[in-house]
Amino acid sequence: MKRTNLLAKENSQLTRPLISFNEVLKPSIFLSVFITFLLILSNGVEAAASTNKVTNIGAIIDGNSRTGKEEKTAMEIAVQNFNNISRNHKLSLHFKNPQADPLQADPLQAAYAAQELIKEKKVEVIIGMDKWEEASLVANIGNQSQVPILSFAAPARTPILTSLRWPFLIRMASDGSEQMRCIADLVHSYNWRRVVVVYEDDVYGRESGNLALLTEALQEVGSEIDYRLVLPQFSFLTDPKDAVQDELIKLQTRTESRVFIVLQSSLPMLTNLFGEAKKEGLVGNDSKFEALFQKTFKSEYVDEDNFQPGIQALRAYDSIGVITQAIEKLGSNTTSPKMILNSVLESDFIGLSGRIRFKDGMLSDAPTLRVVNVVGKKYEELDFWLPNCGFSDTLYVEEDKGRCRNSDGGEKTSGGLAGPVIWPGDLTGRDPKGWAMPSAKKPLKIVVPQRTSYDKFVTFRTDEERPVGFCIDLFDKVVMRLNYSLPPVFVGFDGVYDDLVEGVYNKTYDAAIGDITILSERAEFVEFTQPYAESGLSMIVPLKTEDTTWLFLKPFGLDMWINLEALGSDQFGTALWFTFSSLFFAQSERLHSNLTRVVVVVWLFVVFFLTSSYTASLTSKLTVQRMEPNFSEFQKLKNDKLNVGCDNDSFILKYLEDVLGFDNDKIMLFNLENDDKFEKNNIAAAFVELPYGRLFLDRYCKSYTSTRSTYRFGGFGFAFQKGSPIAADFSREILSLSEDGYITELEEKVVCPLTWVFKNFCN
């Protein structure tokens, strides 16, 4: 009743028709309001449901390092981008920094951080870990909790059965093999034969296995690691500058190589290393992401100088993309980390760092590397290095376009990078040799033999400070043609040549210059240049002497008269008489018969034939007897047990014993210039190297001759230390001088008797 009265009171002020109208609409208004409330309520419930669907992601990074800072910025940007566009799902990042205290740096800290993230933050995925030691330990935690682990690190060599051992581990990185191959190709492109590897020791005394990979890659291109500079962990050093300086001083005394590859180092150690090395005299397209990264990174880390994202930042961004795509693919079916893991492994898309797809729990596509030239706080992009291609001036190689500078993929080519490189030391006009090059303070120490078979090759004179001879003149000519200074200091050596070569091998001397024969045994220890003179084994013997009193009768042999026997025995006397009379009597009688004239012409032809045959035969015998040696083969010398000779300082003594089989007691030592063992009949033949034999015959060609060289050696060459780039430069110049005829002219000028080699006559 009260309610009715109230309505009546309110309605009394209204007209009747209106009252009637309101009464009709009462139920519909209430229904519309109720429906609207339900819609709002349902939207509110949906919104609440969407905000409640949150995936917690754990991130384990080194927030103190430049890489860690980049990764953190990139992941935050990626999460924010996803949350801004996603209506039914949100991501929540939880960071852990196990390296907060550098003195307590331990991979186990990463494992503890992973456990905390799983238990306290209920994370469903963990990403990060720039070191494989950390990633492997966190992967064990992932196995126990069945939480997917996305690692930014991978082992240098992928262990066997990795996927079975760590089924929840996904490596957002490639192993170190491609990077080591790129470094090896870079070393080869500049013809650096020896390098120094530098790495900072970790708490376990390891270098992540990349050293073995680098060693193999360098061997494939003909280079090697000459020295390993292992630096102690930076955080353990009380005075890092002094420690690094001491190591660099040791390095300079133990190796001549000046190519340094920093394999592993912390940023503080790297900065200190380059600073001390300098004191010692050693040393893409823009995106919205990039602009946002620079802005965010610059505002958060004001002390940094470079705000460009590196590869780790790009991979950190892509790691969030991997997770978000996996979640979106599953949709509302996301029920467990195991499902997220399987969805992640099926990823295949192009991210900021390249194509993202996995095989055996690791990125399946080999990385493309970019070579940059760091100068101060800036860097210049020089080249790209592509797997199965090598160096290229473009990132995207088109087939048959010639953009791959070693397009066959397997051939190792040299020639340097595409872009101009600014090398330490402000080198202009040339690339570094990768070697401790001689200077005025430390000249090239050259050993020269004091005792040689012939002093025209090289000799020391009492009135001159440096040696003289053909070898020294050739050395000076080569140095003049080089595009760098090479100050030498010459040291005499009074010993056998094998010991002289040994002195270069053990680094007592930098090089050996002289008439040094290139042998395979010696080439194992030193680096020989191209030969500048031919070398081989020559046997010298005295000419045969013979009584020439009745030598003129020797042509009258059977071979000369054989044709006359065809005339018949009855005509022999007539022919002989006619021949005699034709030679010594004038023919005054006239010939009246044509038949007689024919006979006379025939006989005159016979007389001409006999005269020519006799003359040629006699000349041949006189020449042959002069050039014929006593022994045409060394085998007869061995069979007859005759004495033979060889040079005292030569390797020929051992060669005669080991190769040709002569008895040691039958080998006499002598000097070709001073000894007279031939004249005393102490030796029947002398075995010398070809250049010495030619010089000897030029002086004594009327009394001796030699056999042709059957056994050949490597020739005469200069010797340098193994790996020295100077040897290659000398070889190139020696070949050039040989091709343009300079060496031949020098032989005729300095070693004048060597003209016999080219003109084949006796002076």
C-alpha cells in the first residue's frame, strides 16, 4: 500500500496518458539496465581473466657487463612491445644477476639464481647465461624442474648426446667453430703464418674449448699458434698493469709473432691489455628497434660511449620473440612448460639476429659474421664472413655474381679484407707482416759461412766490415725492392752448414745468407726462399790421355770400306789405283768414250766420299778422346774400390754413404780450390755440387770433365726462421729478378766463371 501511494503521489503531477505510458515501460527499462550491467560485468570478468594470464620469464644475465646491459634493455623492449598489443596474455620479466660481485664470480651462482626464480617467481622459462659453464649448470636445474632454458651461450664443441642429456635446453647461439674459421681465414688473408693467442684464465683454468678449434682452423690454412699468453683472472690481481706488463715483456722475448688473437677476456682485462700493449709498442640498416634501443640504453646507462646494439642484444630480443610466438601458437592450450618447450623447438622465423630455427636444441643456421675495425671508441665495418663462402662485401650473396671472394667455399685465398684497415702503429701503405720486423735498434741478425768452396759466392775480407760476393749482392738487391726497411748485421760462422742452419732454427740468428743447399731435412727447421741457383750432384774426373802417333790410321776401319766391298774383289785393285792416281797425279789424257766418262765420274764421286769420311772420322776421334772421362758411371768406382773425394764442409759426404753406397774409408775430403789430390792420384773422381763443379771446370777445362747431374737437389737459397714472412717476400723478389734476367747478369758480373753454364765453352 505504501509503495502504491508513493507511486500515485509521484504520478499525480503527470498527465494521465504519460502515467499510462510509464507504466508500460517499467519492465523494459529494468531489463535494459540489467542487461547492460551484465555486459559490463562480463567484460570486467574477461578483463580480469586476461590480466590474470601472466607468463613469468626468468632472466639470468651479468648486469655489470656491456653485454648484459644490452641484453636487459633488449628484453625489456621486447616484453613491452608484446604486452602493448596482447589482450589476453602478459609477460613478466624477473632478472637475476649472479655476477653482482666480481670477486664471487662462480657458475654455481647462476644455478642458485635459477632455483630461486623457479621457486619464488614461479617462472616458466629461463633465458640468459652468456657462459657455457653457467648454461650447463642451469640446464641441469631445468631438467629437474622441467622448465625450458634458452641459453645465449653454446659450447665450443657440441658434446655427444647433448639433446638427451639436457632435453629442456635450447641454445640461442652457435658453437665456436664458425667464428674460429673466420679468424683463421682472416689470418690467412694477410699471410700471417704464426699468431699469439691471448686469453684470461677463469676460475677453473679453462678457455672454453675454443683454443682447440682455433688450432685446427689455423692448421687448415697453413698457420699455427706460436705462443699462448694466459693472463690471470682480473679480479684476483692487486696490480693488473704490472702483471700484464710483465707478461708482455716475456712475450716479446719468446716469440717474434706480432699477431694477437684475444680468445677470451673480461672487459676490464681487455682494456688494460690494449693499454699496456700500446705502451710496449705492440699493438647495418636502421630499425625501430635500433632507435628505441639507443634511446633506452642511453637513458639507463649514461656512462657508456656506444649505444649501438650488439649481436647479443639482438639475440636477447629474439629470445622473447621465440617465447611469445610459442605461446601464441599454443593459445589457450598452454598448460605446462613442456608444451612451451616443444613449441619453441618448432620455431622458424626471421629475427633481428637472423633466421631462428633449431636443430638438436641449437640454432641450425650457421652465423654470418661481420668484421669491424675498432679505432679508439669507434669502429668501422669492413667485411662480411659467410659460412661455405668466406669473405664477402655483401651480406646476401647471389650465385654467379662474383661477390664471394672465395666462391668455391673450400679454397683458401689471400689478399686481405675489402675495406681499408687502420692498423695499430699507424701503418700507411702496407699491411702488418705479423712479425717482429727488424729495426735500427734490433737489426736482422744474419749468419754467413766463413768457409765456402768458392769465395765468389760469399766471403769475409779483412779490410771490409761486411761480407762480399754474389749472395750478398743478391741480398742487397732484394732488400732494395722491398717496401719496408730491413737493416742487417752480418755474423761470420766457421762450421758446417747443418750447424749454421741449426742456429737459425734455435733463433740464435734471424737468417742465413750464402751458398746454402735447400734440402728436405733442413726445410723442416727453417723457411727457405725460392732457389737462386740450380743444384745437383756432379762427378768430376780427369780427361783420358792417349798416344796419338798412329791415330790417323784409325779411320781406315771396316765401316769405311764396307761400301767398297760391294764393287767386287776384281775391281778393288783398279779402284785403289785410280783413287791413288786421282789424288797424286794430274790427268792429262783425254777421254774419248762416253762410257769412259761415266766411269770416271763415278770414281771421282768415290774419291770425294772417302776423303770426307776419313776427315770426319778422324775429327770425331780426336774430340771424343778429349772429352771422354775415365768413368762414366759411379758404379764402376764402387766396384773397383777406388777413392773418391768431396768437399769438407758439404753434406755430400753423408750423401755418398747413405744414398750412393760408398764406403766411408774410400771417401777423401779436399778443397777444390787448393787441393791437388787429383794430381797425386789419391782420388779417381770428385763429387761436388753442380755450381762448384762448373766453376772448377771453367778453370781446369783442359784437364778435367764432368758427368751430367743425375741426382738433383733443391738449389741454393736463403734461410729464415719458420713462419717468417720475410722469406715469402724474398722468394717473390728472387723469382722476379730471375725472370727479368738480373740474376744471370749478376752471375756473369760477380761470378764470371759461371758463364760456362750458359755458353758451354772453356775460357
